[in-house]
Amino acid sequence: MKSIKVCSGPVCKEKGSERIKEKIDSDLQSQLKSDNINVEFCSCCGNCEFAPNIEVNGNVFGSVTEENVVQVIKDAPENKQEINIDDFLDDV
């Protein structure tokens, strides 16, 4: 099961986290049911400097946009890892 949390803290909310969750819900809707993906809001990822943030399987990704969020989710590791976001997003 893939666990996705979208930060709903004040800074992330101000920078569009609600639109990002809507994008996840609309673009991954068929996969959400078939792949057992859980998507929910969380209170804060603690990474406000890089808002908006999402957490996928325990990995926090900052500076997420509506344009890259689906690819970030698809490419996210299955387990929690130390990730250099700059290296990760170069491929997106």
C-alpha cells in the first residue's frame, strides 16, 4: 500500500496544497482503488521552507507542484529513505 499525505499546514495551504490533493485525487483516481493507495491531509511535514510538501511512504518531498506531483508519487521509493530532492527532481 502506498501512503500519501498532503501537508495542510498554513504555509503549504497558502502555496496550493489543496489544489495538489485535488490533482492527486483526479489523476490517480482509478489507481487509488486498484492499487490500495491512501491519500490524506496531514497537519505539517515540518519542511515549511520548501512548501508545498507531500509525504509518500514516509519520504517528504518539497516544492511539489500540480505539474510534477503525479510523477513524484510514481517515482517515490516504497520505503523511507534519505533523498536528495534536487537529484530526484532532475529526472521529473
